[in-house]
Amino acid sequence: MGEDRGNVDLLASWLGQSRPAVQERRRRPDQAGGLRFAFYGRVSTADFQERASSRRWQRDAADELVAGGGVTVAEFFDADRSRRLLWRDRPQAARLLQCLADPAREFDAVVVGEYERAFFGDQALTVLPLLDAAGVRLWLPEANGPVDLSQASHQVLMMLLGAQSKREVLRARFRALTAMRAQARDEGRFLGGRPLFGYRLVDAGPHPNPMHANSGYSDAACRVSPLS
């Protein structure tokens, strides 16, 4: 009987000692071996893209990447800023870089949802040294975790992602310009600006975009014809 009572007292004593440690880990998850992440995202045009949806899918991709490795504690999101702008020329990206100089900053690593949303060309190769100097790692979905430029495979990956981001911009520009030339040459479409001397605007029927046509917009101001 005395032995059983001694075991109960020993168990109660052990529980009393271990409970505060459990409570401390639950209260401070960043001290339990996980990293504190700062999320960075960007949407290029606030007028033609829905900021909330763009931010949501980028944040979801970032959260999925860091799940189990830490918690996101800060967010920096640029709206209406082209990817061609350097980080120092984007308000939120510049603010993130300024935080690197603060030893008491609230994050240990930076995560993005997609390379093309955060970087253009070789921009990542100029940002990474700044992060490394501050002891901050960059996490990318394309790298399936933190980027390590000491690995040859990650160096190649950064070069490929940079070329791909440039290709996307150049491809969109090429398609738009080629389509505009074809519309002006083959369809006589007026692409904006002042009509040429000797021409006038004429009614061209429903708008070529089905959505605009269903809304009642016409193509009246999109074509020119010679004055009779």
C-alpha cells in the first residue's frame, strides 16, 4: 500500500514538473524549433487583376511550402508594381529589406508563393546576398524549400527561373504586338490615338470581345475608313 502511494506521489511530482514546459512550447511556437517566416507577394496591376485572389493563392502556396517548418508572422505585399522593378523600388519589398538591418526583426526567413511573382530575370541573385548577410534564408516552392547557392543545382535553378520570368514577359509582349499589327493590317482596326489625315471613325458592329458585346458595347470607335 505504501509502495503504491509512493508511486502515485512520484507520478504527480513528474506531471507537475513537465506541465510548465508543455505550456511554454504551446505559447511560444517559434521557440519550439520552427522558423518565423515573412511572406512576400506581388500583383502587377490593381485595375486588371483582383488583388485579394492573387494574394490568396500566393499565400496558400507559401503556407503549404513552410508547413511543419515554422509559422508566417509577417507579410509584405506589393500591388500595382511591375516585376521589372527592383526590390528597392517596390514599397513593400523595400520595407522588407530595411527590416534586415534590425537585429530584433520578427522573422528568420522569407517565403514567396512563386518565383515570377517576386523576381524578374536575375533579381534573386542580387537579393539573396542581402538576405544571407542578415542570416535570413529565402524559401521558394520551385526549390521545395530554402535556396542554397552553394549547391550547383540551385545555381542552375535560379538561372532557369530567371530566364523563364523574362520569357513570360517577352512572350506576352510579342503576342500583343503581333495581334495588334494583324488587326490593323487585315481588319482595319483602329488601335487608338488620332485617326490618320483623310480617315474617319465608322461603326464596325458589335465589339469583338464577346463579354463586351453582351454588355452592349460596339466597335464603332475601333476602325477607320477613308473620307468619301
